[in-house]
Amino acid sequence: MGVHDDQSVYKFTVPASLIPESLFRLGCGLVNPEISNESVERELLSGQFRRQIPAQDWLERCSGNLTHPYNRMAKGAQKTIRSYTSEELKTRLIAFFNENYSANLLKLAIVDSRSLDELEKLVAAHFGSMRNLSINQLKISTHPYEGTLMGVKVRSNCLSLGRKLYMVFPLPEQTKLHLTSPDMLVSYLINNRCKGSISDCLERRHLSTNVFGQLVNRGSVGFDSYCVTVFHQNKELEMAESENKIITIVFRYLAMLRQIGPLEWLYNTFRVERRKGQTFDDENSSTGPRWKLNPLQYYCDQLLECHMQRYPLESLFTARYALPEYSPRAITDFLEFLKPDNCKVFVSGFGTDESHMCTFLSPDGKLCCEPDGPNFCSMEKLKPELIATCSAAWPSSSCEFDTELKLPKQNLFLCSDFSLRPDETTDQQPQGPRLLRFEAGPHTPAARFWFQQDNRLQTPIVFISVDLVTSPEPLVTDCASSVMLDIFVVLLVDQLNSLESQAKQVDLRLKVSRSKQGIQVCCSGYRQPLPSLVAAALSRIFELKITEHAFRKARRKISALEAQKTHKTDLCKSQLAMLLNSACSWHWSYQDKRVAINETTLESFMIFVQRFSSQIQLSSQPQRLVSEDEDEEDKRTDAAVAVMSLWSRISLAEDEEVVEESSALQQTLQEEQDQQQKQQIPRQLFAEILVYGNATAKDAEAASQIILNALPSPTQRTTETTFEAVRRRVYLLPSGSHHVLS
């Protein structure tokens, strides 16, 4: 049970089998409660009516308007509950119940697996007889700070706030802004820890370890407050000076936001971050494992109570989450409230124990630490020079912090459209993805394009995979070529590592893995930026540069992975791979793969890459080849050995001092290329592209063109029948997908 200034909340978590009995007991207590002398004495003995108010909350009430209803508990009552007799308390409780408990104010939420009809019958049976007095909801139209001094620093006389500094701004009620929630955008920027953020600027000066801004919900409707909490590292001798620096940095950041003004891409970044924080697969989710196990339970525990009081029923789950509206005016208006002359700063008293956070016990009005003297706190106006610095236009040459404070960088793969696409599915469509036809020019890479719209899950997510294989001969013919393909994929993973991190920041996923006869690039996320992410990944693959150090590092990684496998697991994975028609790397024994790894050299690996592509060109650039004896030195210097541009260009290095060492490798590669030309083997890439999810056929065709533009043009087109066995309709995911076996 939770008691607030204007509402009482009853919360129960019981087994599903006890839901009917729990509703019966709760209904009896709300419809016809037992209020007798015995029940009053029983509750007095339990002591559950006591409340512990945090010191910061108590200081806010003390510094506010003491005639305001919200601040009535700022000081201890002259006559407390224990001063009344049981009969007097019973009379007061009955009067309170008769005045405030009405059916039109009751809001009930039940989370259960029963049908809606069953739950409605239970609620009607137990709560249907509750009287309706048509009482208006209690709403306080004025703020508790109204009529008090603003732009002040409130310092407690004896209370410790636990190494925290609070900056509180009074606001009008923000309930009607739940579709855009400008306070959440400001909180996202204040809480950000990127370079140029408030946290970064404070940490550089060893002033703070963390900053946190949020809209404060005091359980009251009619007014709101916004609070910036700074976890400081002040020393007592420098306490006042450090506090002023913290205040200045926060206000200079807010001045920067006002000067730059609303930016739609910044709002979309916040929207993505908001959605990303409430997903099931994010390992670093700030909400922790409890949200992943039961997101509805987490929502009910943390948000449902406030949402039921403030928002209409149709917005109960989407308020302050979906955020469908971008309102520059609302953001501008909100920032105007966050100024020095509309703020109270709350700090600990000098000489207090900062490791301890004080509390105020209600209704007795007792503090955990007694003050020295009659005054509980002191209030001082912020210095004029401090207010002038905080209020100056941004940027100001007189303020050293303005050159450090910056906005987060814009992500190139940011989504701005989270809408669901219209359903185009029909009963005549075949099961699984369907083959789409599109016009292909003479320079278009050989490709087939598959598409299936999601008409079941109804999420804004799209999955795109690109399988790249060669023709006409298979790439993997033995254990050695399979190992080389594994090494090649490891190099590609390292090449795409930074791009994968950039995509993850905006809730997109990027993976590159090996398939049966080539490589596969898989992306998932929001529809709008996904084709550009796939194209960027393919472009980076084609610009891959290989050094001897990188090759040896990849080979060691493959060797370490294979060494971890036992014969039993190797046999099980091999059998499972054959059943799923998955990657060939599991079809050979561990002993064969270990021998193949040890025998793989840079020369044989480059020849394998040349077999993978018919567009190999050699070029000379001054580089240095590193011998096996210098492997440890390689780890520190990462000296370049060979530069390869995959499929479109591959270049090897040579240096005037090591011409004799590199010429042998170049000659071998040239002989391999000449031999292929004599045999007239028309090797080229073939792409299998799949789009599945929240997209229409036109969206998929547009995505295919973006992806095809990132692929190299072939020298000769390949007929579709050559690759007829690469994909069948019954398979949704490509053969060898990392989603099948990870």
C-alpha cells in the first residue's frame, strides 16, 4: 500500500489461483471497510502509518510556501495520531472514507491470464456495489514554490544529502505533453556521458561522478517539478566553490540547448534510445534482467500507478513511450523554465557526514539528525556574478566551459519513421519468401531478390540478408579452403567492428558470417536506415586491407576456437550442420582442421582470395614484410604487409628494400590469374538478397537497388538457373545463416 498527498494505492502480487479471493477481500475493504476501535488499535500497534521522507524532499517542503497543501508536513504536527483516542481516530477515519472513497475515483488494473470477460465479471461482483458520490479528483492548481524566493541555494543546517546536489525547477503540469515529452529529451541529453556532455566536463575537473535529470512525480496532479541531481566529490574546504562550478556547468549546457534550438535528428536519437531501453535482447539494458523476464510486471511496478492517475485509458501503455509527435515549440517552452532565476539548489550542510543520507519521520516530525539551533536550513541568494555567467548567451568568451560542452554526434543510421507499413499479403502468395522481378542493366551484379512481409508479429523491425557466393565452381572443396574462408570471415568481422558498434547505438544489428560457399551479411532493425547500413557494410568489405599481422591474428583466433572443441562436440555439430545444410566447416574433423590451419600461409590465403574473385589487380606501394620471428613485434607495430581491395581491387605491397621477398608472392598470384584466364573460368559474384519484416514490395525493391549499387559490376552475367539450388522458397533464412547456429 502506498499513501501519497492526494491518493492511496493498494498493490498486491498473488498467485493466479488466488485472484478471485484477493478481489473479494479488496472489494470488502473498499466498499464496506471495518473501522472499529479494535481495528484502529491494531493499526496503531503495527506502525504502518509512519513515513520516512528523504532529506531533499523535506528541504523542498521547508523552503516552499508553508501555506500550500503539499508542504503541510514540513514541520512536525503539534498533535499527532498518538495524541488521539481510538474513538476519535475512528470518527475521523469514517469521515475521511465518506468524503473521499467514491466509485468514480476508483481505478483498477489486473494483470492475469484470464479472459477479459472473466475479469469483468469478477470486478463487477466485488466492486459493483461501491457507491458513486461523483466527487471531483483532487487537483492542486498552484506550485508549492509559488510566492517564494527563487534563484537561491538552500543549505541544510545539519542534514546530509549523501554527496548529492539537487537543482529543482518548478513547472506547470506536464500531463498533456505525454505525446512529445520534452522533459525526457532534456533528461536524455543531461544524462548522456558522451564527449562534451555535462558528465564529461565535470569528470575532467573531478567534480562529479554522475549527473541525472528527470521529471519528479510527487504523486500530485496540478503541478510538476524537474530535478537535476549531481553526485559530487566535494571536499569541505572547497565545498562552496565546487558547488558553484557544478551549477555553472549545468546552466551553460542548458544555455547551449536553448541557443541551438530543437533538432529533429536529436529528438529521433532520443526516441530510438527510449525504445532501445525496453527491448528483450539488449544485454546492457539499464533496466536489468527483471525487465527482460517480465516487462509487463516491471511496467506495473514502476509506471502503472502514475499513468493510471494522469493519463487516459487509451494512452495507459503508450504515454511517454511511443512519442509519436515532434514539437519544437514544446521543447523550446520547456527549456525556458530551466533558468537560474527559476531554480532552487539544495546542498548539504557544512561538516555533515556525506556518507549518510538523512530522513524525516512523519507524522511525528522527527529528524534523524537534530539541528544546531532553531533553524533547520539557511537560504542564500545566488551571487549576481554567478547568475550573470549562467544566464549569458551561449557561447560566451568569458566562460571556459562553453568550448568543452557539445551535443552528441549524429548517427548516420538514425531512424525517423517507426510506423508499420500497410499489409500486402494475400492468400494466393506462396509459403515463405517470394522471388521479386526487377529490371537489371548490363552492369548490374548477378543477383536474385527475395521478399516476405511480416503480417503476424506486427513490429517495426526488418531483417535483410545478403549471401555472396561465386560461380561456377564451388569455393570450398576441402578442409584447407574451408579454414581459409573462416580466416577470411574473421578479417571481415574485424573490418566491420566499428560499423557494428555504430549501428548498435541506434538499435540496429549487423553480423557477418560464413555460409556454405561464401559469406553472409545480416542486418536487422528499423526499416528506414537498414538498406544504407547493408550498403555501408558491403562497401567496407570491398575496401578491406590485409596486413600480415592481421592475417596471423585471424589464424590464431581460428586455431584457438578449434582447440576449445572436443571430439564429441565436433561430431555433434558436424551431424547437426549436415541436417540443417549449414556451413561446411563442421564437416571435417578437428585434427584435419588443425593441420590445415598450421599449413595455411599468407601466400596460400591470397591465392584463395584470388580464386574468390576474378577482378584481382596488383599494385606496388612501399610497405614492409614481417617475418615469423617478428610476430611479437607485429602485435605492437601492426606494420602493413599487403593491401587487398576485395572483388573490385586487391593490391599487395612491395618495398625497394624487400623487392626480392615480395616478388615471389606477386609472381605466384600473377601465375594463378593467368592460369584462370587460360582456362576461361568466368568467376563472378552472385548475390542472394532477402528482405523480411515491416516493408512493402516497393520498399524491398528500393532496398535492393541501394544494396546492388554497393556491389561490384560483373564482367559477365550468369543465368538464374546456375544458382537455382542456392535458395528454395521453403527456407526463410539463408543456408548457413548465423541465426541458425550461433
